[in-house]
Amino acid sequence: MTVHEWGTAPDFVGPRHELRERLLVDLLLSGRPGRAVLNAGAGQGTMSSRLEALGLDVTSVDSSPSAVAILRDRVAGQVVGGDVTALPFREAQFDAAVLGEVLEHVKDDRAALREVARVVRPGGLVAISVPANPKLYGRSDDWAGHVRRYARRDLLEACADGGLRVERCLGWGFPVSRLYHRHLYERYLGRRGPAPVGRSLSPLVRALGLLVQVDRLFVGVERGALGYLALATRP
């Protein structure tokens, strides 16, 4: 199976992606971040655009030249090419940072977390989302270029080793996203490969967009979670 360059893959699971970003933004805002926010591993820029719409000053960074080109076309704030394990920013430059579905792509996730902690001011926030449950590792993870999925303990230990203190860690994606992932998404990917959202799939996508809202009621449920959302601080 072809591994895609992160940030350039087609958006064929849009409703889950949108819900996850909204939940992560809500978690970040609950900590009352300052205006200067780093979006590390910004990919196609959906998170950066969402944060900019809230009036935040967002700097987007990605190691992929293709993603950087997409970002410069889509977002208003500064866009920088750079590796999340060696960020081209000075210490304590940002009030907050976001790592949305990034750490699972990075071999040395501790190094990435240390770098993000370095460029966030003391007391600043770091919002993180990762896929949960190593037992769920499957075709979609290979296709997306994931190195791992996380157990809760793994994520907490990685953050601690990276110099961050986790204030909240919540499971998300149960029950609809988890059922969709297991019974439709993985099976479709195995039979046909990835398919971008198009007119032929739009009714299904709209229906999924309504159904996944049920998952909001179960944020924080550990068993059956598809992913984790974490809010950490730099001490």
C-alpha cells in the first residue's frame, strides 16, 4: 500500500476530521490561550484556518514542501517549512501550540514534544490529538504513514519526557467514528484504496457528518475511543 506524504492526501473522511478539529479547538480554548499560536505539522491548513477564524495569530509549520505550498495558498498567517523535531523558532516564542494528528507520524515523538515545549512560553498550552489503541493499527495507519497508535499511558509518558504536564486527556470517537472506522473505512481502504470525496460520495458524507455528532456526547469515554485529545502546559 502506498504511503502518502502527510498533508497532501485526499480528504475522504471529512466529517471525522472536522469533528476532531472542533473538539481539539474547544479543548485548547478551555485553557484560555494567548493570541500567538503555532500549528506544528499543519498539513492542508484546516486547523490553521479554523484558529485564524477565531482571531488568533497562527504560524503554520510543516516539513513537506507540498504541504507548505498548500498552506501558503490557504492560510493568512506565516507559513514556514521545518521539521517538528527541529523547529526554526526561538524559545518561548508562542503562547500555545497545536499538534493535531502529528505525533503518530514522527519516529522520535519525544524530540518533537521537547521542541514544541521549547518554543512555547512557560505556562503556555499545547493541544494534542493522536489515534488511540495500538490494537487498532491497520490498513489506514499504513496508508497514512503512521509509526504508532497510542495507549493513554504512552501519550502521558511521551508528554512528560518532552517536558509537558498533561492537564486533561480525553478519549473521543465513540461510538460512531469507531464503528465507521472498523466496519466501513478500513474495509473500503483494503478493497479499493483511498477515494477522495466527490459527488458520488456526497450523500454518504453528509449522512456521516450528522451521525458523528453523536460522538460529542461520549467525549471522555475511554473504552472504544478512536483517539485521544490532550491539553498540556509547559511548566
